[in-house]
Amino acid sequence: LLLKLFEDPDIELTSKLVILGAYNAELNDNKTKKISDPEKESLATSLYEKLKVAHPGDPSVHIVGGDLYLSTGRNREAQSEYLKAVQTGAAVNFEVYENLLFLEVKLEQWDQVIQHAEEALEIYPNQSMIHYFNGVAHLRKRLYEEAIASFEQARRLAPSNAGLSAEINSQLGEAYNAIKDYVRSDKAYEEA
């Protein structure tokens, strides 16, 4: 019934996104609980494929697809869908960029992390996670001054998040150590 409903052009897109979002939430919950449900994954993927064919240029469709693939552990497909959403030029929410950057860091695509972090910072300049991802990519590319600038900004924006602050300070210690600023390096490691 759902497969037929998703083929019906008279059913509005928003309703289809809500249905797929509910499946995605359930699959994500299953992933957290380490429960596998291949049948439900297959149905959700089939529904998404129908949605993508009917609305190929809609960023909301690509966002829900990215979320679906992320929930099912298909990281490259998730990255591709989030990238399509970003590339539409439509305003996408912060979480889309955060997920895209997370996947690119996981896949060690440092140039893409830098590019997309810079794009995201134009829209969300006060998000510590974007500065953090930007710093990680610069650090991995041995661009230490740029990494330090990003980590310092991330640290200023994340004082209430103890876990993130510790990670930022650890990375900052590594960057300062690389440029032989041992005083700042030691201080950052101590704060971590």
C-alpha cells in the first residue's frame, strides 16, 4: 500500500516525507539498540527510491535520503545525498552540514571537509562543530595555523559542552605541538 501511495502524484510530498521520516526514526532506534531489520530497511529504501525519482531536485528528499542511509550504515550513499541537498543552493539546516562533515571526516576526505566547512561557516558562523571539523581537516593536512584558528574559535563557542571542549583542546594541543609552541600545547593538553 505504501509503495502505491509513494507512486501517486496526488499525494503531497510532505506526507511522504513524514512517513519516510518515521521509518528512518525507527531504523535509527534499531541501530542504536543493535537490532537488524533487513525487511524494514528494504521497504524504506524502496520508498525513498520512488520519492527520489518523483522529486529529484528537492533538497528535503535528499536530506531524508541522507538520514535514511546514515541510519542504515550506508555512509557513502548518505554523504552523496547530503551533498546533493547542499548543492541545490536551498537553505539547509545545520544538521545536514554537520552530518555531511562527520561523514567526510570519517572517510578522511580532508579537502572536501575544508570546502564544505567553509561553505557552512558562511551560513552558521557560530556553530562550534563546524569550526571543529574545519580544524580537524586542516590539522590532518598539516596546515597548523589554520587548524589552530579553527580550534580556537570552536573552543570559544563550545564552553558549555565538556566533551567537545576536551576534544577541541586535545586537537589544539596537537596543533600547537606541531608548530613547537610547547607552552600553549601543554596548556591545551591540560585543559583537555
